[in-house]
Amino acid sequence: MGTSVDEIGDTHHTGLACRLHIEFTETGEQFDGPNFLAMNRAYPEGWSIEVVEAIDSADDPGRVAAQVRVEHGADTFWCAGFYTVLDGRIVDGVEHWVTERSQAPPDWRRPFVTSAEPGD
């Protein structure tokens, strides 16, 4: 089960640094400091978030990658995020967001597909 927006605290109680900088590649938006947290709080109610996987970089200490799933009503969103962590807090990140099954696969890939449905 994911975390709801009501369960997210302020930057003091989260793993986010006050000097945080996050970029969304799909829109070009950039968020600094507490505005990132405020933006998430302002998102329409009814969503939950689940960190599916988080990986520390053995080659680059302080670098973390995460796969995140967000449920909001009938929609499922996925994020692949890459972050820099300093003193246990995220200070910088780039997030790549997609809406699950929002695009039809291109015809040219059809001969190579094993299955287009989950669990097949």
C-alpha cells in the first residue's frame, strides 16, 4: 500500500533538503526547496505513492535511483528518478514520469513483442 499526501511531512521530517532542486523532464518544470513539497501537497486528493525499488550506486556514493508508482483514481503513473543525496537528504533530482498504458505501441515493434499484457 502506498503513502497518501496527508502522510507527507515538511522538509524537516522527510528525506528532502531545504535546498532541494528537482526537474521533471516531460514538462521542463523545475522545483526548488519547499515548493516541491508544496506542489505535491496541492496535487488533487486521492493519490497514493509506492516506492517499488530504490538502488544506491556502488560506483558513485550519494547517487540513488528509484522506481515509483503513483495511483490516482483509475490512472497509474510511473516515475524513474535519479537523485543526489547529501547527509541523508535528497538535494537534487531528475524525474521521468509516464502514464501507464497511455500510448499505443508502434506497429514496427509488433513482431518482437512477447506479450503486451501484464502477467502473460
